[in-house]
Amino acid sequence: MSISAFGEWLYATSVSTELREVTWIIPNIQTFHILAIAVVIGSALVTELRFAGVLATDRPAADVLRRYLPWMKVALIVLLLTGLILVVAEPARTLGNTIFWTKMALVAGASLVTLKARKSILQNDGVTEGENPPEASKALGWLMILIWCAIIFCGRFIAYT
Amino acid sequence: MSLESVLQQVNDLSISSAIRENVNAFPILESLHVLGLAIVFGTILIVDLRLFGVAAHRPSAKRLTAELLPYTWVAFVMVAITGLLMFMSNPVSYANNTQFLLKLVIIAVAGLNMVWFHSTTYRRIAEWDEDMPPPIAARVSGAVSFILWVTVIFLGRWIGFTLETLFF
């Protein structure tokens, strides 16, 4: 089955129809989606700026990451679930949309870097404790902030394409 | 001059019609608005939770506030500017939108809560800077701020579904 055929099938399901017809569901789901975006952005901003050597440089990078990683995990799960509901409600607007898939790729990449690569810092924090992260980690910090910004732009532009 | 005619004059400004007529202007403004509010709410949330008694990345509440507040303010200015530009593109509709008016009121109340906190409990912060849990006044202020900002985001999203978009 092609993606567009799947989208048409999904659109015709009673769940999808219900989500579109009960007018208060989508605005409230989107509100939770934005609240979760704010949690990710707030946590990522502090964590990545710490890696970039801008913020909280007197605190070990591993401590800062350890503090905000669970928040990011929970928020990412909320984003996934609320996002899934939005896709079910409007499959044509999302599944057949290049910007939507660009956003998904960026989210997957950013989440993977946050949950795996950054987490490896926690494993050897006996060595890095109190020290400044290496230069590569600094550059990655700035790149991650840019990626999260790009994700927000993609998200808003999905509604206009 | 009536409010109605002022709104109409804002509507007729060249910048207002430019935002209406450029297909990319509104989504770009919205994206910057969402990015800004995510930084505003994200950083305020860290401080609110700390005031409520949830540990942040450093023990000192005073240093945490001083460290994050500049980011909150810069982002808030961006949110205010992009919000004003979106308002200008359709002032009559926004002025008649309940969610929009309520949102402005709640933002003002959140501001008053902040002023109240900074002129009372925050003045004695040296006495409770690293205390866990913080004093009851700080906990109340953090909880009130959290509820108000969540309401602001909720109302903001509802504007997009209730605004009469009659451009001409």
C-alpha cells in the first residue's frame, strides 16, 4: 500500500473523522504539543549551552545533563503521542508533506544525539566531572540548538503546505 | 477618535497589508512566536519548579534566576514583537476575539505575580537561597506562575481556531 493510499484509508476511519468533527480535541492536543515543545526547548537550551561553554560553566556538564535528560524524555514521549493524534486527524496534510518528513528526520536525529551520544558523557563522568567538554562537543551544542529551532519552523510550516 | 477607527487605521498601515499579502510572512511570524514562547515558558518552568521545590541544575535559587532570566527576557521581547505584528495584520478581528483579550489579561496577571514575588520573598532570598523546600510564599509564587503561563499558551493556541479571518 502506498503512503497516499494509507493516508486516504486513515482519513476515512471513524477515529480520524471523530478527531476532526469534535472541535475541541485538536486545539487542546496542539496546546499539549506546544507545552511539551517548551519543556524540550528549555531543557535542551540549558543543556546544550552548558556543552557550548556559555551557561552554568561552574557546574559539571554531566550534572546538568543528568538533571534535564528525564524531562526531555518525558516531553518527547508526550510530543510523539500528541503528534500521532494530529497525524491520524489530518493524514493528507502530514504524510504527503515533505516538510513533515523533514521534521521527522530532524526530530529523530536530535533525539538520538540527546539520548545516546550525550548520554555517553554520563557513563564516563568520573573523568569529565568538573572539566570543560571538548571542542567537538561545544560545536555540537550549537548545532543542536539550531536543529531544535529548525524543527519548530518545520512544525509551523506543515500547516501551510 | 474611537477605538474602532484606530484599529482600522492600524489595519490600513502598509506594514499590516504587507503581512497579509506575503504568503510566508504569517507562518514565519508564528514560527518565531512559537520558538520565543518555548524559550520563555521553558526557562520560566525551570525557575517555577525550583521555587516550588524541584531541584534545578544548581542549588542557589538566586543564581539560577539571575542565570536564566536574561534568556527569558530576550525571548519575551521576540514574542511580543512577533505577536504585535500578527495583531497588526488583522487588528479588528483580534480586538474582538475573547481568547486574545483574555490572554493579554493573564499575561498582565503573570507580570504582577512576578513583581509581587520580586518585591517580597525575593528580597529575603539570602535567608532561603538553598533551602529545600523553599518558603511557602516562594512555592505559591512558583505554582501560580506555572498555572498562569500554561493558561496563556492554551489561550494562544485557541486564538488560531476562533479568530475571524476576514481580511478585507
